[in-house]
Amino acid sequence: MAPLVASFSAGSLAGPAVGGYLYSVLGAFNTFYVVGGIFWLNALFIHKFITETLPPWRNKFKNDKRTLSQEFVSTVKEWGPLWKQKDLRQVCILNTAYWFSLSGSRYVLSAYLKYEC
């Protein structure tokens, strides 16, 4: 889990700088092609070099044909007992509020800051 979080943090820190540089060098239109190519190469790399870590005995849902609504109801039922624990409920609510405010403020405020300078 640590490499995943480290990669996410590094991308959050370096992504805007790299995107800004590409925009200044290539323009807006070509930047989307470059970023799309990077995503494609990343998907190819993951498919080729990252192995599945799920044990074979956990692969019991491979042939499961449940619908999305059935899966959603099943997930809500499994989370039900967890929501009864006050400490866990508070952490989940705080984490949801954090990510909601971060995602909203990041993109809304960036537009304001760009034109205020």
C-alpha cells in the first residue's frame, strides 16, 4: 500500500508542474496527446509487469454474474456493522469530508488564483 500512496503523492506534487511545462512547450491541444500517451504506456506497463497479488482461493468471484445494483446492496450490508462503531464512523466521515473539500477546492480555487495574479 505504501508504494501506491507514495506514487499518488508524487503525482499530485509533480503533475501540475509537468502539465504546466508541457502546456508552455507544446500548447494545450498537444499536451492532451502526450498525457494520453503517458496513461497508455502506464497501463501497458502495469499489464505487463505488475503481477496479480490476489491468492487463488480468493478468486471465487471470477464467475459471479451479479448486477451492479445487487453488488451495491451487498456492499452496504457488509458495511452496516462497521457503521455501528463510533470511532470508525467518525474516521470515515472525516476522510470523506477531507477528500470532498480537497477535490472541490483544488479545481475551483486554481481558476480564481490564475486570474487574480
